[in-house]
Amino acid sequence: MTEGKDNFPRRDERVLYGAKKPRAPRQNNSNQSKRPQKPQNTDRPKNRKRSLPVRRQMIFGVVILAFLVLLFLLLRKNGTEVFVGTESVGVLEGRAVTAQTITDTLETQLAGIVGAQVKINEEIKTERIHIRKSHKKDVCTLEHLIPKLRNMVTYKVNAAIIMIDGAKGVVLANEEQANKVLDAIKEPYLPAEGVEATVEWVEKVAIVADYVDSDEVLSENDAISILQSTTTVTGTYTVQSGDAPYKIAVNYDCSLEDLMKLNEGLTVEVVIRVGQVINVPISKPKISVKTIETQVLTTVEPKTYEYQTDNTQLKSYQKVIQQGRAGQKKSTIQITRINGFVQEEKEVSKEIITEPVPEIIVRGTL
């Protein structure tokens, strides 16, 4: 009985049926074991909350991607606009063609037409663009654009320039033509076959390759005419044996009066002497040909005279005691001519073949 009473609750612990059981006071003892709580099932409502933003983000991403694709199609640079300087000349489809490609193609075609390398004066530029409806009428191919560019640009050609004393003389299409022109000018002054000679220019003449305007290029005949055109200048001439004023005037294609005007004191009556230097009018072309001929001649070496005195004879006395005789010599003569006119003639060396025999003469002194 005692055991049963102990199991039955006391009066102060009894509660009415249906009444809430009083909450036990909270224990502060940390060592007391906590009553396990029943986990709440919250998965379902959380999934509902998360699914809505994810779907919205997916839809928003698709819209942005579609917008970017559309924007790319509308604004992508799918063409190339070509300019000569600042002037637009056409539009090419695609972006592969560069300004350098167009320039090289154009210069190659022009070189084939003029027969020499060319260099375009204007700058050709390209700009990447999006081909709009307004550009459709300007779209063309490179094959169509090149002829149009060829008619718009100006260019320089790589030509051969004959320089005279550092200044531009005439312009030929190439070096071969320039050499032909120079050879044609030299030809009239070349020495006879078999004569040893050097041929050179009086001026400093050179052929230089450079780019020039195409209208500066001359034909061979025109270039020869210009280089042979003359201006009159005053030169000098050394009188040779057998010369006379009128002969000199004829040689220099002038009148005797013009020759005398250039030489003060020279008249028809005045006798000129060998070795005298006089002024002469010279028609000087743009370039002059100088020839130096070397001639080997066999000439007479004149005999010499030796005099002896005889104190026993009168001054009028004269007697040849040894007959003289001329000898022979081989002389090397240099003759310098400019444009065919003799400027100098000198003996540069000699070799005695036969010694001359001096003639000895005795003279009285009384």
C-alpha cells in the first residue's frame, strides 16, 4: 500500500483535466542536460521562396544576351571606307583590305602603265565602319575601286636625272635612256679609230635615280636638244703657227669685228704671234666634251750651231769647219680639245732616234 501511495500524486501536484500544465522553471545549471527539441520541417516553404528569384534571373539574363546580340549585329564594323586625303571614294565589304594593300596595288598598276616605278603623292586611308543602308550605294569591290583611284591620284615616277655640277639637267625615264643621251652628245667629238684618247666631261656629270613628277620626263631627242643648247661666253685661245685673225674668227663662228671687240688693240693690221693668248667667243652648251688625244710622231730634231773665234781673222771672217746635220726624234704629243676646238697642244715626251750633228762656225775677232 505504501508503494502505491507513493506513485499517486499529491494534492498540490494535481491539475484539472484539460488545463495547461504549468511550465517548469528554467534551470540555470549549465550541467543540466537540455531537453531535445523536435525539429521543424521548413524545407517546403524555403524552396518556394528561392525558386522565384532564380527564374527571374534566368529570364533577365536571356533578355540581356538577346539585346547584346542584336546590338552587335546592328553596330558591328563589317565594312571599310576608303579615303584619298579627306575625300571618301567608296566602301568595301569586310575588314581585310588595308590602306597599304590599296596603295601597293595602285602603284603596281601605274608602274605597268608608265614603265617605271611610281610613288603616289596623296595619302590613301581606310576606316572601319558599319555598313548602313545609306552606305549601300557606295559599296563596291576593290577591282571597281582601283580604276577610280587611278584617275584621282597624282604620282611621281622613279626616273634617271642627269645632274650637271650638282644641279638638275634633264630627266629621262630610266638609266639606259640617260646613258644613250650622253653617248649621243659625245659621239661627234670622238677621235678617229686607232687614235689613243681619253674622253671626259668638262663639268661634273652624274646620273641619279629619284622620284619626279611625271611631266618632267623627256624623250631622248628632247633631252639631247636641251643639253646641246648653248650660251655665248668668253674663252681664250693660244695662237698657233699659221693663224690669222680672220681664220680664228671663222673657227669660232664669229665675225672679225666681234673678235676685235673682245681684244683691245687687235686690228686687221696687227700681226699676231705664236703663243699669244687672245679672247674668243665660245658657244658653251650645258655640258661640254673634253678629249685628250695622244699622238706619237716622228719629227725632225733640228741641228744646233756652235761658234768658235779666231783672233787672227777679221770680224767679217766666217768659216764652217763642221757641217751640221739634223737628227730625228719620236715625240709624244698631247692635244686637248673641248667640243672639237683645240685648247692645248704640248709635247709630253721625246726620244732621239738620230742625234743631230752640230754645225761649227769660226768667226774672226779683229
